[in-house]
Amino acid sequence: MTEPPTARDADPVPHEDRLDYTPLARSVTLARRRAARLVTEWGHPGLAGDVAVVVSELMSNALLHGSLRDRLIRVRITATGVVLRVEVSDPRGERLPSPCSVDDTDQFGRGLLLVGALSHHWGWEPRSVGKTVYAEWVLSPDPAMANPFMGARE
């Protein structure tokens, strides 16, 4: 089985957006709305909702677990002909993302599970200061390849 393409495998970036946000709850909403709008403008309206949820989850995690006073959280979104990638960078490199086990009654702890379910691939990378958590979607003219849940049965 071959691995899906990643942003590193892709052609030059025809679409890119990068914006720094203050570590405030309001920034989550601003980043989510901006991401959905950009992904739609870039010609991928079917992914806008999933990207918005993923940006919201990654921004919330950065705010809760990765932010420091007076340090910004960066959101970068890129789209090539092959891959759409969302990155959220924060200054806390020692606090690494890890999906946790949750019970049915737990209110929190499902964010990374959602990220994994809505994207084709996610992970994290260290930075010189902090870390970047990313999610990627394969962009394909074949709807079945672009949407891993198309045709799925319970």
C-alpha cells in the first residue's frame, strides 16, 4: 500500500495563507472562519467544513496547552494541486499532542480524534521554538479518494 501524498511531495504552493493570532478564545473563531473562507475561495468548498473544525480543534489545543503570555499562535494554510495542509504553531515544544482515551461521559479529550477522523493525515513537527501540529487532505479529482468516508458502511 502506498502512502498518500504529503505537502512535502506536492508541487509549488499556489495558495498560501499565514496569520498570527493572540492567545485568546476569540482567536479560535477568527481562525476557523478565515480557514473556511479561504478553502472555499481556493476551490475546495466541500472541505471547508472539515477544515474549519480541524482549525478550531488545533487552535483550541494550542490555546489551552501550547500558549504562553505575549507569544502568538500561527495558523498556516497551504493548497497545492495535491494536498491541502493546515498548520498551527505554538511556543510550547515540550507539550506534545497525543490522542487520549476517553469515556462516553467525558466532556473533553476528543479533539485529536476529530482531527484524525476529518483529515487524511495529521501529525506534529518540532520547531526551533515550540511545535507545529498539522493536518492534511489529499486533493484529487476522484471524489472517492478525496473523501475517505464516501461509500463507507457502518
